Amino acid sequence: MPTVLAIETSCDETAAAVVRDRTVLSNVVASQMELHAAYGGVVPDLAARQHLEAINWVIAAAYDQSGLSWQELDGIAVTAAPGLIGALLMGVTAAKTLAMIHQKPLVGIHHLEGHLCSAFLADPDLAPPFLSLLVSGGHSSLILVHDYGTYELVGRTRDDAAGEAFDKVARLLGLGYPGGPAIDRLAKTGDRHAFRLPQGTIPTAPYDFSFSGLKTAVLRLKERLMTSEDPLPAADIAASFQWTVAQALVHRAIACAQQCQMPHIVAVGGVAANSVLRSYLTERAAAAHIGLTFAPLALCTDNAAMIGCAGALHLAQGRCSSLALAARSRLALTDYHHLLDANLGQIIPA
């Protein structure tokens, strides 16, 4: 498999990594979490400026930690879509510069394809076909991975993604940003059966998700409880909310895998780090005799290692991008090939 230096700057992490043969040789992430926490969410202009300040030393650190020379690298991979356009431009510009200076193939990667590939870094023997449950701050999707590079979207969020719902509910409970880890911690001391909340089912699209109604239900619940003289049972609310999200995600994933006859499920994205989701999906998959792989905890949130894994797969199949590669704020996963408009002319041995 090719050895790739990868760059990820789609949102609020500046990341670089070197990946070889589904093995992470280095992985450096500079998080902007504290910077954006004061605003309760990511501020695009601040994110772009922070990427500009961090990107050189992050790339240098990843390169140095890998112990490799530029001659040993087969290509440069970079997240080119989707994401915050100013943030993406920082990574794409850096990647183009490195590709030109060191005469290496450039590979533009779709951010969601990177998340799908994070599962390969947990299990190097994993191979399609499988069903991916991709749940993050901006995406909640069920994707059939028929083969490398062959994706079919069978379930999506109709409004808020699961990660967005966690952030909004955390804000309602005064837990700060990001909401996922905060709710996970608080929920450990609460009763998940304390309150019954809606899962947001869509009868005409059984594998689609909707979390906007759940968020509103939590708001109404808080307003009702605040009229009481008793302290707000924040831990019980957090636990009930988290359990409802886990049920919505797991029930659809298991049903979809069974209906589509997929033998394996992979769970990736930031919300895949949630402890209740992991335990409940593990339990349900085992009962249904379906294989299960989670992205490594350290690689659930945005990182460059997953981008490097995706880049290596494309290089191994002879695909790369031209130096005219443009960053795109929006691009469907099934249109990822629009980022790969050049051919190596030869295939780098896998």
C-alpha cells in the first residue's frame, strides 16, 4: 500500500499524518476547541486564521515523527470537501505546495470518505462489503460500502445531525461546547429511563434520522421542570436524551444491515466515540450475528490519519488529482470522484 502524508483542515482541527499500509506512522492534531468554546460553536473566520498559524508546524511534526524521508512518500492527500471553505483552502493550498515542491501525486479526499476509512485503521483486515453508520457533528448517515470507492447512501438526517443535537442539548443544560463528551460524562450519573423522549421516526424513510424534534422535546421538558422548586435533574435529562439518540441510531443500523444483507457494520465519526452508543450497538450486533468494527477512539473525531488511509487506497488504484484541485464547501459523498480528475499513468503497488 502506498505511503501518504495527509492533511485535514475541514473544520476546527489542524491535522497532519503519515500512513503506510493501514498503519499510522504519525498523527498530529492541533485542536481549536478552547478557542471556539467561548462562542458555543465554530466561528469560520477564526478557524481559518488558526489553521494558517498552525499548519506549518503540524505538517513538520507529522513528517518528523514518521521517521521517513520525502523520497519514501508516495503522495500527498488532503481533505478538499466538504467543510468550511476558508479552512479547506488552508489545507488544499499547503498540500498543493508540497506536491509541487517534492514532485508527488496530489489526492483530494472527501471528508466523509476519510471517516469511512478510519475503520480500516482499527481493523487492517476489514474489507467491503459492509454498512457504515457515520455519525458526526454535521452528518448522520447510513452508507452501503459495496466496494472500495463504491458507496450508496441509504439513510440520512432530515434536519439536525446527531452531533448537532448533542451540542444543542448540552447548551440547554449549560454544559458548554462540545456537547457530546459533556453529556456522556454527566449521563453516567443519571437514569436513562427517567424521561421518555421521541426518536423522530419517518414512516416513509425508515433509515432516515430526525433529531430536531428530540431537541425541542428536551427544551419543553426543561421548561416544564423549571417550574418546580426541585433542582433540575440534568443528569437524568442527559441520560434519557443520550439513550434516545443511541436507540435511534442502533435500531436503524441493525434493521438496515439485515434488510440489505450486510454481514458487517462499521461505526465512524465523532458520535461513534459515545460510550452508550458503543455498548448498545455491540450488544445488538452480537444478538443479530452481525460483525462490528468501531473507528479507534482517537480517530473518531477529525484527523489526518483517516485522510491518509483514503488517499493510499486511491493511489493504489492509480487515481489522483490535478494541481487545479479546488476546495468545495459542499459535495455529496457519491460525487467524490469529482476531486480525482487525473490519472497516475501507473498504479503504485498495493
